[in-house]
Amino acid sequence: MTSIKSIKTTPLLIRDKVPYVWAQGVTYGAEVILIEIQTTDGVSGYGESIGAPLAAAVNPLIDMAAQQLIGESVFDNRRLMAQCAQSIFQLHGIGRASGLGQQVLAGLEMAMWDAAGKTAGYAVHELLGGKVREEIEYFGFIQGDTAEELANHAADLVKEGHHVIYGKVGRGEQLDCEIVRQVRGAVGESIRLRFDPNEAWDPLTAVRMIRKLAPYDIEMFEQPCDHRSLQALRQIRENSPVAIAADQSVFD
């Protein structure tokens, strides 16, 4: 049996090429944690976990989980991840942190899949049942501070071949309207637009802003309100002329 011999974690700071401006402020980079699992057969598998809010705070949680994996089979990830989630992030009688747990444990699970695939001689997608398409399309993610900068970047991305443009709003009504107006003007009518307020709006503001921006033919708005309230998200969806998407922070 190919078992896990050691697990190494390496915190990394990935700096953004340009400042990332969004509803919650300005970000200049992100901490992540690189995970390396080495098996008794000498195979190395790699994964990546979150490093937020600080890698120094997340790393001990990964170490706690790693202690439960040593000596176990790299092919037994489902049982082991459930075991780690239960023992570390389900605080019976106190509370639970399932959302954080999934993000922390994700890197370990990735590394186990990577090691399992290399051991078996198959790509991970083959172990998961095989590919369903030859390629996927990725949206163009516009970056910038002003509406003009975002519109110019959107135009450049369309020239590169992107058919879907994704951007951030939630920075104030006047600026949001100007961003959407200029971006639509820069890309033309045939390009699909998606915007993300990153939880910046309450339900009433969300419905009002979405209705105001709907004439610009927006395909969807992602997570317009606080992720902790599914009822608020439902209220917005039921009163919105535009599709609403829940983001990765919604775990219920």
C-alpha cells in the first residue's frame, strides 16, 4: 500500500501584478500555503490551501490534520478528509467552522489526489471519471481603479478573444453606474457582462442597484449581499430582473 510518509507546508506571498480594487478595499497580494505530500514510494503530491487571514494562523490547522494522515493511504482521501473535518472543525456543543474547514483541508485533498494520480499513472481527471470537454473558456477579469481604466482593460480583453467580462462593483452608486456604463460602451453589445459587489449591498440597495443597471444587459450579479443570510439572497433573487449567483463563501 502506498502510504503517506511526510507532509510539508510552505507559506507563500503571491504579489498582484496590479493592485486589486474591490468593494472591500485594495489588495496587493495574497498569502497561500503550498502543501507537499511525500509517499513511501517517493512520490510527491502538491496542493494549495488558503493563507487568509494569515498563513501563520492557518498553518497550525493544516498541521493538526496532517498528523492524522501520516501512514494512511493516498487513495483514501474521502474518509480521511471527513475524519479531519469532524475532529478539527466540528466543535460539538460549541459551534462549527465547516466553511473554513473546507478551504483549509482543500490543499491536503489536492495533494492526496496528485500523489494518487502519479502513483497510479493516471491524470487526476481520469481518476475522477474522465474529461467531459476538451477545453473551457475563462472570463476576462478587468482590473483597475477608475471606470476609464476598467473600460480600457475590458476592451483589451475582448481584443484578446474573451467573450465574457467580469468586474467588481459595490464601491458607491455613482462609481458603480459609471463603471458599468463605460465597460458596456467599451466592449459593445455582444459581449456578456458579469459583476460582483462582494457583499457590499443590503437587500434593498441590491434590488435598487440591479434594476438600475439592468438596462446594460448584465448576465448576472454575484453575491450582492452578506453571505451569512440565504434569506436575503433569496429576497434579492425574487425581486431581481437579472440572475443572481451565490459565491464560494456560501456553505449552507
